[in-house]
Amino acid sequence: MDVTGSQGVQLGDGNVQINLFTGGQPRGPVVAGNIPQPAPAFQPREDLMAALREAGSGVCVVRAVTGLRGVGKTQLAAAYARDRRQAGWRLVAWVNSETTPALLDGLAVVADRLGIERAGKTLEGLGLEVRNRLEADGGRCLIVFDNVADPDAITPYVPSVGDPQVLITSTESSVTALGDSVQVEVFTDEEALAFLAARTRLDDEPGARLLATELGCLPLALAQAAAVIAARRLTYPVYLDRLRAYPAEKYLPAARGEPYPRGVAEAISLSIDSVAAGLYRQLLSVVSLLSADGVSRELLYLGASADVFAASPEELDEALAGLASASLLGFSRAGSANADASAADASTVTAHRLVMRITRERAAHDDTLPELAAKAVRLLYACIRSVGEPWQNRPAARAFVRQTSALTANVASAPDVADDKGLLNLRSWALWCLNKLADTPSEAVQAGQQLVADNERVRGNADLVTVMSQGQLASAYDAAGRPADAVSLGKRVLAQYERLVGPSHLDTTTIRHNLGQAYLAAGRLGDAVPLLEQVLGERGAALGDSDPDTLATGHALAAAYRDAGRRDDAVPLFTSVLAERERVLGPSHPDTLGTRNDLAAVYSNAGRLDEAVPLLERGLAEYRRLLGPSHPYTLTAGSNLALAYQRAGQLGQALPLFEQLLADGERVLGRSHPSTLTTMNNLALAYRDAGRLDEAVLLLEEVVDGLDRALGPEHPRTVTARDSLTRARAAAARIKAPEPGLSS
């Protein structure tokens, strides 16, 4: 095989070949993610760099860099990443990993730089594709997982075979279980003195030694001190006097898990005070309220239109550069092989977590936190306009959700700020994005539960905004496979809407539609069908038969007819909805794909396999292209296709597809999600048809138990699965029974 401009690995097993290629990658070294730029007077710490350069042969090398905050773990990892880039390694990837959303976003960037198709794909699926690529062909490749807070979150994405190098930075001691540990301590006396001399240009070793001792040789504190000394032309004794006199302890209490060496808070505060007021202070304060993974320049540029910063982009860049000179902000750059790019080219603005925390605490002490939080809220409202339809701009939607979550967490300790109605409304937009993305339902449920609880406390149960958030949570429950919770909450929400805005209001009709869908998922077809018929009539009369909302109800009603065994009603309704959705929304809109997929599934159930299989194959390919291979909608489309293959007697195609879908569903939705259990049920039936009865019985036992807990013992899917288990057990028993002997 001759593969030009690419590398490949070929694995064979019988007549099955799996070809994994790195085709589509840029030539030369590939850099992915925002690698922090070197800090001024960075100390190379060659002993630690040498330890990181040691790599085993032919195995995955994991290096865990641990230590207190502020000791320079990230700077060391960044220096090593730049070292590997200069050495010509094929891939150098940087992934911020403090939160799961940030981790998945970072892996998506790596996937993009590797040439893995990203458009619309589920983030978890992209992360696993990155892992698979590195396991197959990871020689001279480095991936850095920076600031890992939860080792379990990164474990699925850490290569376990092959020979890439993986570097993990964390303050969590448990991360050392993932690989060899390189412990990062504070600077040595010599490193501290060299650092201070390079930054301050002062020839006073005794004074530098006193200052280093006062600050515990912590790199972060030394950087803050050196920046103030250099900017104000101070001597070490003068700075040390001011440091000792600073009243930081009056309003900077010791934090649990944040054992500051003596003087760190004071040093950071002095650095903040050395920065001129105005734009500099506003920028630092707003950044401190947002994500520790960084804030894009594009978001900060929106500040002028959002009445946050009265400054042009050029003025913002100048202020950012000034804050960077004071070691209060830093820059990271999207993956690039250009090592000489200037700070002005950096796309992301970052701040050390201690700097962010102390800035927030000062704002709380000075009673300026509410004003700053309001600015951050206005900035993120301006960001909403760039999101549009979340499925069409998934990176922007994810960034908005991440920043909103960070803002919520960063003001949680100040109830008067956290309970601001503007922030609560912003969180509603973030929950709307999560529901529309539809690929992390558990995250949507968690966000929705917190939002509803806060709205109920602040606004009361009878407030319309509170009721709206309850409706969003009910939708999240439905997507997360919790139909009983969705129905219970949905009924309460409908009663409130009918009371607050009236039974004929279009918003009430929307809630009625959502409840009908929840009834459908719960298997309560006697409730679902008449309610959806009512909504279809209401929406058709008010909006027209071709309105997207009317078509959504038509699709849901057709699905209810299908589940009720009314095929003659389902097929024409699905057909008419499909035609209108293709005309109004386009043939590749997710809603259009959903109707086409469900119509094909009806054909499959009716034995019209010649019509069903081509439609299902086309639909699965479109879902994979649009939403990615692991999106819940893609998994449903794949399950319908595998089921059609099974009905057509094509078990050689059905079994591997079912097995892959089960693995993907378990990873994305969880093993107990009803959709995952449905795939497991279908795989079990395929095993049964293939004569693998013991495997079928084991899976069906798990399916029945799971559906019984998730949907209840009387749900039609639970009843059907229990019947399948009974028949599979009987078939297995017949095979195992001994042949009757001959009587004498």
C-alpha cells in the first residue's frame, strides 16, 4: 500500500481489516491548543526537563506533574511542549483539563488539527477519536492535559497503548496513579535569586534572598513582586517593607485547600495596586469572573457594544499587554508552528487562578463585585448573538455555556450577586443551548436543577420565569431518559402556564407539546395521542401547517401512532411532515433527518426492507456528517439501520454495528439510559438469531432490570423485553437439555 502525504497502520483479523490513517494532517509539526507563552525570566529547571524527556520505548508514557498552585507546573509543562516542538515532534497538543467541558473542547481542537472531521460531532466522540489516533500512530507525539482536577474525567481519553507521550499537570495527588510522577516544588534559592535578578535588574543578592525567603520562593509570588519592583523602580528593602505592612489578612481569609505561603496574597495584591485604575483594572476584574481556561479576545472585544469597556480593540490590546507586563495576565495561542508569534497574536487571555481568586475577593471586600458581575453578564449576553442555532455553531455554543458556568461558580459565595436576575436569565440561555445541543443530557439536568432551585428561591414558584425554567428542566429530563420525572414536572408546568398566561396562549401550547412528548417517552400512549392531536390542531390554526413548530408536533403525533400500532395513520403523517420539512428546513436539517429516519423505521417494521435500508443508510451517513458518530440522534439512526439489517438476515452487518452503537451509547448516555438499553436489547436479539443464546440471555437480563428501573415494569418496552428474555431462556434451555436416551 502506498499512502502519500499520510501515515497509516493496518491491523488484520481474519478477513477484517481496520485501516487507521492520519490523512489530512498538515505537513510538518502539528501544534494544537493554546500553549502558554514563556513567562519573563523563566527558569528552565533542567533537572525537571530532563526527567520529562525520558520516555520509554514502544509504550504510552504518562508523566504526572504535581505540586501546589503557583509553583510553576503549567510553565514547566509549557516549556517542555515548546521543547518538543523545537525538536520537531510530529504533534504537540495542549488541553486545558480543569473541567470536563474545557477538556472536551480542547480535545476537539486537537481533533481538528489532526484532520479529524469536527463539524457537528459530539465532543466525547472527538476525544475518543483523538485517543484512537494516538494509540494507532503516536510516535513522537505529545499531548498535555493541564490542570486536571478530576483524574477520572481524563482517563477515557488517555492513550493506553502505542507510544505517544502524555503529560498531566495537577494538584491532585491521585493523578500520580496514572503514571510516573515528577514532583514540582518551589524554586531553589539559586533559581529564586536568578529569577529576581533577571526581572528586576537589581544587584542586591542579600536583599533578594530576604525577599525570596519572605515569599517562600514560590514562583507566582516572586513574579508578582518582581513586576512591582521593576515598574516602580523600588529596592528590595522598600518593597519588603510595603509587603509586610500590607493589610491583606483583613480581607483575604485563608482558603481551604489553598495554603498560601506567607506573603503570596500580599504580593498579588501589591501587583494589582500597582496597575493604574480604569481600563486595566476593569479588564483584570472581568477576566477574573470568567473561565480559568481563558477568555477569547473576540469576547472581550464585544465589551464596547455591551457597555462593559469604553475602549476600542486597539486600546484593549494595549491594556492587555500592560497587564501581562505586570505578570497579572498571560496569553495563549491557538495551535501554531510559528514560535515567533507575538503576544498581540495570542487569541486567548488567561490569568493564574490565585490572581483571579484574590481579584474577586478584593472586589467582594470593596463592594464592587455586583457591578463587575453585571458587566460580565452584559458581555455574555453580547456573546449570545454569535451562537445562533447551537447545532450549527457548536464551538460558540459550548464556549458560551462554559463561560456562563464559570461566572455562576465564581460568584456563588456572594448571594446578592449570585441571585441577580440578569445572571439567572443568562443561565436560562445556557440551559437552552445545552438542550438544543442534545449531546450532554446529564449536564443539562444538573444545570436545570440548580437553575430551578435558585429561581424558586429568588422569584418564587408562581413566577413565570421560574415556571419557564421548570419547563426547560422537564425537557432535559426527557432527553436524559427520565420520562417519569419529565411527565411529573411537565404536568405542573402546564397547569402553571394555563393559570399565568391562559390555556390558548402559544407558549402554553408549546408546554402541552412537550408534555405530549414526555407521555410518549413514558409509554403512556393513551395520554400522548389525544394531547398531541389537540396541539397539532392548535398550532396548525395559529401558525399554519408548514410552520416548524406545527411540523414538530406532527412528527411527535406520527411517532405516537406508530407506537400505538396505528401504522396506517403513522405512515401518511410521517410522509407529509417529511415533505414539508425538506421544503421548509432543508433536506439536511436535523429535524428533517429525524422524520426521514422514523419513516424508514416504520417501513422496516412493516417488512418493507428494500425501501427502509437505503433511507436508513442515507440518514445515518447524514447524521454522522452533521452531528458526529456519537451524538444520541446518530446512535438512534444507527440502531434503526442495524435492526433493518437484522430483519433482512444480514447479521454480519447488524452485529458489529449494534456492538459499536452499544459502546458509544454507554459512553455518551450511560449504560442505564433507556436508549442504551434499547440498543442492548436489539443486540441481544441479534445474538439470539445468531445462535449465541447465553450472551443474549445475559444482556436481556440487564435490559429488563434497567428498563424496569428507568421506565417502570408496565412500560411497553419493559414488557416486550421481559417477553424476549423469557423466550431466550427457553431456547437456551432446550439446547442444553440432554437428548432422550433409548429405553432398554
